[in-house]
Amino acid sequence: MIAPVIILVEPQLAENIGMVARAMANFGLAELRLVAPKNGWPKKGVREAASGATHVLDGATVFATVPEAIADLNYLLATTARERGQMKRAYGPDEAMTDMASRTGQRVGVMFGRERIGLTNDEVSLADAIVTFPVSPDFPSLNLAQAVLLVGYEWRKASGQARLPFTGEMQSPPATREAMASLVASLEASLDAGGFYPPEKRDVIARNMRDMLHRMAMTEQDVRTFRGALRALTRTKPSG
């Protein structure tokens, strides 16, 4: 499947364009198109704002008008935060990117508007559908790069590429029953030697502690660490 093109219409601030490039790179998007960027292109400070995503900036193409920027696309989405009164379907970013991911072989794009006023109604009318975001009505304003980030994240998921960089799974295998039995025996012997158990309640307390240890689902490394701690606590210290 072909990743969507990101189109920024008359972006003004170098910092915003750089952060858009960074957001794109975060989620594997690479093709950036700029329509009549304010004060020309390239902009001072844009590469610093990209924080290393300079390959996106280096490959960016500049167009004079929106029709030129979207001419080769088969399917286009326009982002907007407000109702436009146009007979277009409105998607959330998740549904929009799922739809885009299903368009095998098509050239697709997502168009974002100016920092202050967004896209014009005429520009929105060129799109097949609208993308809007489920933001709080008390503060619906999104930064340009934030909007691109949300779209990129949902594209990554919809295209089946959203794999976590690490899983946090146990590096040590679960402890065997033999290892747990040995740990329990060492712990009970240490507690016996320290006079921990009241004679009339020893069996009940010992059983509760065994249950507690098993609920911890300890790994082999956990057991080794625990036994090492017990040895340190029960080691006879030299007198004097």
C-alpha cells in the first residue's frame, strides 16, 4: 500500500513545518508537499525544528496552488475543525486512515490548512471527504504538527505497521516448582531461626506466605535474587 502524501497549504512558520516533518518521520510518512509557503522556501530554522527528520524536508516539493499539489492523487482528505456545510462525509482519523489503507494502488493524500484559519471552503470542496478530530469542545484548537501526528499514528495502525519497539516481557523464564520450593524452604528456615513464627500459628502463617510468593509469579532471576537477599540477612557477622 502507498502511504498518504501530506499537503500543507500556505504554512507560515518554519517551526511548524519542521515539527510536521518530525511527526511524519515518527510514523513512516515521507512525502511532504507545500502549497505557497509564506515567505518562501526553504525557511530559516526549519531543519532544527525537524529534530533529524531532514530527509522529509529534503524531499519536500513546493506548488503554487492546491489543484497543482493534488493533481496526481486519486483520493484526497481535507482536515478541518469546524462544520463547513458541505455534503461530504466526515471521518475521525482512525476511520479515515482505515479507509485510506484499503485503497490499494491509489495515490492518496491528506490536506492541512493554514495555522490561523485552516483551509478555505473552496479548498475543502476539492477533497473527497473530511477528517476532523474528537477534541474537547472547550479547547478544539490543534497545532498543525499535532494534527499531522494524529493522522500519522492512525495510518501506522491501519497499515499494520504499528509494532511497539519493545514488549517489556520477562527476560528470565518463570521459576520452576523446584526453585520455588527451595526458596520457600530457605525462607521458612530463616524465619524459624529468627523466632518469627508463634508456635500455635506457624503452619497457617507459613502457608499464607507460600501462597503470597506463588501469587508473585516469580522468574528464575527473582528467585536467585530473593535467595541471595536471604543469605545476606542470615549470614553470621564477625563479632567485635
